[in-house]
Amino acid sequence: MQIIEGKYNGFCFGVKSAVEAVEDALRVQKPVYTYGPIIHNPAVVERLRAQGALDVDDIEQIPLGATVVIRSHGVPPTVYAHCTKRGLHVVDATCPFVARIQRLVREAYARGEQVVIAGRADHPEVVGINGFCENNAWIVQNAEQARELQAGTTPLYLVAQTTFIPAEFAKIEQVLRQKTACLTVEHTICQATSQRQKEAADLAGRCDAMLVVGGKHSSNTKKLLEICMKFCKNCLIAENADELCVEKLPIDGIIGIIAGASTPQWSIREVIASMNEQNLNITQAVEEVQPESATENAVQEEAVAQSVEPVVEATAEQAPVQEEERELTPEESFERDLEKSLVRIRPGQIKKGTIVQINGDDVFVNIGYKADGIIPQKELSTDPNAKAADLFAVGDEVTVEILKVNDGEGNVLLSKKAVDRKNEDRQAIADLEDGRYFDVTVKQAVKSGVLAEYRGARVFIPASQLDNRFVENLEEFVGKKLTVKAIEIDKSRRRLVASRRQVLREQAAAAKKEKYASFSAGQRVKGIVRRITDFGAFTDIGGVDGLIHVTDLSWGRVKHPSDIVKVGQEVEVEILSVNPETERIALGYKQLQPKPWDHAAERYLVGDIVEGTVDRIAPFGAFVELEPGLFGLVHISQVATRRIEKVEDELRVGDVITIKVMDVDPEAKRISLSRRAVLQEAMPQRSYAPADEEESYERNYKLPPVEETTVSLADFFPDTFKED
């Protein structure tokens, strides 16, 4: 596979400046808020979020006086005004090219020209630009939409979204020129965008497949993909190395790689590294980075692993000195034949022999050489306290390594310990197949990774397997001790390919699982609100996120979770449920707040005059909210001083009314209220001017006799009291 990488890949100027603005702000204080994702690249946004940069969709979610970074797409003027109103410290990271379009549009609108924006109406950049002409711009995405515009005598002013396709912009311009003679055109497509799109078309025309690297929500990345698909049938898009499907790429073809303006270089390098790992034999990759000066020891190590003797040519020192041709005596002939029958040895060889003598802690071994070898006590075993008599007996067969052919006294020095250690090393390497972790110290950085050593075996760690993030400088790992796991083992050649990245991920998953196991329903914990949605608030409770559902935020009704909690706020919550399998934790905020009915009988006494808000209307009366979560009922008969057919004749939902407490039943959780009683008390009393006290008494206190009679309530309330 041949890979051709676009030379314009990586952050554009505006995106780079925006990311740097966030990083600079984080050095001053944390957290820092961004109005929307700083760029359309999830990997970059997540990386910044880990450092303390929180993206919000509503300025109201940002605490008063905090720092907010305006993203590179820009925002309407109303957002700046809102930030000022809330006392926020604003860091404006709007791309200079976008800021220029905003200025041009504001000036054109002030001159009375009709602004036309070529772009996507819901794109943040276009939304921001439109705000500078009070949202009165005409927005078109193609020539067909431009033809539908009803151009009158008002001059038109045409601009483009910075990531718009130049060819489509030219078509829109041509359509508008046919509609009006009063057209001003500003070519506002970013040069970096034009260069990338031109390069994408060129590469797609001569490659077997195209890979577009970038965020799937990024406008410029999607446009690059559209261009590539016009010239190349096999096109893929990937946000990161994990999404890459190498199987869909021709392994013997030419692959073009381009990236959107919001794609960082480290993400591109990570994708390319992943392609190399998945398509090349990793053993060959390790061979390429080996030092050229491979010593004879490497050959010998391989021989140990295979338990065979390597064939080594005799050196000049080892070669027998040829004597002049002459007739040998019988003794000389016997000595020559004996010499030929003896094996040649050299340091480092592994030989099998037979124990012929044990003298104290020294063991003598016949290895087929003209002199017996000696295993001294310190070379008997990996156990320094081992005794020869406990380990061996005369006649035992033993495998040894030759340390010295001549120790200075004519003896061959042997080692059983060296062989045992190598056997242990081989077994230790074989044991790594079950995925166990092991520690290594990085010795060298090479082009595509780092090298280390484990039990005499060479360990290669690819760059993409060093960390969860892309590593730009491999030298920073040299000399460091790393915990890794083997992902490929070559036992015969004693070579390993290892991954630290998998260890980090597995450890994080285990820690997360352990964290979930430590939680139980009913437990009280403290957390930080990290993100607010329409259905609740996601809260960090010590490394894992739980959800406070909107129904568990307050005992009363909640219009939006942001009315109760704010991003960055520390809260105490109760764990309602834990599901380690789905990694979901339900949290309750209201459960730790006082329940409205706990003190209702003390706060609301019979006869009290209180205010409440009409929350709901039923055929039999109106439910009134006295405080969040505490409701009382005003029966239809207590709504007005007159008889009414419907509650709606007197009240509406949302009305704030004054009522009188008639009855409180905490056990049944019922409060009876009366609006009628309040209205009656407010009515003026009739006054009389009696002629004398007796007449006054008769008028006020003496009542006429009343005849007893039986009446039916149904006669007075036919709708309320039915036959049953």
C-alpha cells in the first residue's frame, strides 16, 4: 500500500488560534467555558474538556463572572451583549476571516443592501454572520435556492461561508447576476479551504481510495468528502484511528489521506500509524528499527530458544595450523584422529554433557571436548545457596552454557545457572500469552515506536500503543518504566510487540467497574454538575457520571433543569439506583431537600390567608401551588361568591390568587382552600341608621320565624348531584 498525505492537512490558522486561546485561558483559571464546541472535532473537544474546558449551549449555564471563549465560528452580537450582562470575561477566538465577513455584512446592512449568504443556514458560522444584519439575510445553499429568491430593486450583497465550495459559489453568483444589476460580491471563502478542496479533487483523481480524517459534524470535512466522492469511488471518513476500517482499503493500491481544517496533526499521525500496524507484518517493522550492528549473541540466543547448536565457522585463531606435508608417526596420527573426533567449542555455546565427578561444590562435566568442563558453585543454580550434592549425581545428563574455553588454568568454565535462567526467561515470555502485565524500561526511541527488553527478549512498543493520546515526541519515554502487555509474541526469535495503551484502558475500565461497585442505592455522595440537558443534569460523582433526572431535581414542577442547578455547581445527591452493566447511575437531588408536606401543618393553619398560583384546572375545582411541590384544592363551590358553571369562568392556569386555608390534612396530603371566603370578607358591609336602639336591635338581630321544610341539594346543584 502506498500512502499519499495531503500537504495542507492539519489545523487552519483560525482553528489553531481558537484552541490555543482555550489552552491559554486554562492556564489562568479552571474551569473555562466555551460557547458551543470550540471546533467541530470530538477528539479535540474531549481533550480540552479533560483539562477543564466545558462547552455549553446556553450562556445562562455559565456561572456569573466566569471566563467564556467564543469559538472560531463566531456568534451574533446578541451573545456578546448577554455575556456583558452576566459579567462574564469574554475571550473572543472568532476566526479573523469570519470576523471580516461579520464586519462586511454589518456595513452592507447599514447601507440598506440585502445580504445574501451562501452557506448552510444552521451552521454556527452562518448563524453568527446573520446576526450582524439582524437575522434578515437570505441564506442559500445552491443555485436552485438562489433562483427562488425574489430580487427587487434593493441592491444585493453576496458573501459566503468560509468553508463553502467555490464552484457552487460561482453558480450562485451567476444566478444572482441574472436577477439584478445591483449585485456586490465578496469572495469570502477561506484560502485554506480552497487549497484543501482543490488538493482533495486532485488526489481523488489519481488514487485508488481516499480517506478523509476529521469530525463528522465538521462542515469543511463533509465538503471534502463530497469532493472526493466525485472523483473516486472508494472513499471513507474516520474521526480517529478507532473508526478506521482498513479492510475497505486496497492493500496494494494508492491511498490518499486528507483532513479537515479542524483535524489536529496528532490525529492524522495516529490514523497513519494504525494503518501501518494493521497492514504490515509487525515483525518486519521491528526488524527495520533494529540496530544494524546485530551481534553474534543474537544468533546464539535464537539457538538457545531452539535448543540447537548454531553452525559457526572457525576463526583464524580457532583453525588448526596446517603443518607441512610430511609422513606422521603412529602417535601423531592417533593424536590427529583424536583431535578430529573432538568438538570445537566457544563461549556462549549450549552443550549437553555427562557429570563425571563432584568435588565439593564443583561439578565436572564431559562435554565431548578434550578437557572436561567445570561448573563452579556460583554457576550451579539460580539459588545462591544450592549445594552440588543436592542437585546432581555422577552420571546425570546436564545442559550447560560455555562461559570460557580456558579459564587461565586450562579448564573449561561452564554454567548451569545461565541455562536455567534462559529457560525461565523463555517460560516467562510464554506466560505472557495469557495477557498478563509486565514492566519494561524504555531504552531507545525509533521511528515508529520505542524499544525495551524483557527477560532477554527484545520488546517493541508501537507509537500508537504508548498512550491513549497520540504521542508526538517519543524521546519523552526513554528511560521510563512502563507497564505493558504483549500483543504479539515470537518465541523462537525472542521478540515481543507490546501495548501500554491496552493496559491503560483495561486499568481505567477496572477502576470504573470498582467505582460502580462501591456505590449502592440510598448512599449520599457529593458531585459536580458537568452537563445540563432538557431531561436532566449529568453529575460527576468521583470519576463516573450519574444522571439527576428532571423529575428528581425538585419536589415541584421544573420547566428546565438549569432553573435548579448550574454547570460547575457542587451538589449533594442520593444514589437511587446503580447498574454496573449499563454503567448508569440514577441520582436524586430533591430526595435530600425538605419535603413540602413535612411542615405543611405548621406553616399553613386553618384561617390563614395565603397566595398561590393556579397550576391545573379540573371540572370540580382548581389546584393551586402554594410552594414547590405543595398543592391545595379550591373546590368549584369556593371559587367565586356566585354560582359558576366552569372554573375557567373565573380562573386561568398561571393566575396568582389569594385564598383562605379551610382545612389541612397532612396524612391524606390534602389542603382545602377557599377563594370565595376571601372575596366575601373583602365585600363592603351594609350600614343602617336606626331611629332608636330597639329598632336597630329588631333589624339586626331579631329574625322572622322560619317554616321547616325538606329540600334536595339536587334542586340547587343539578350538575354536581346526580340521581345516584
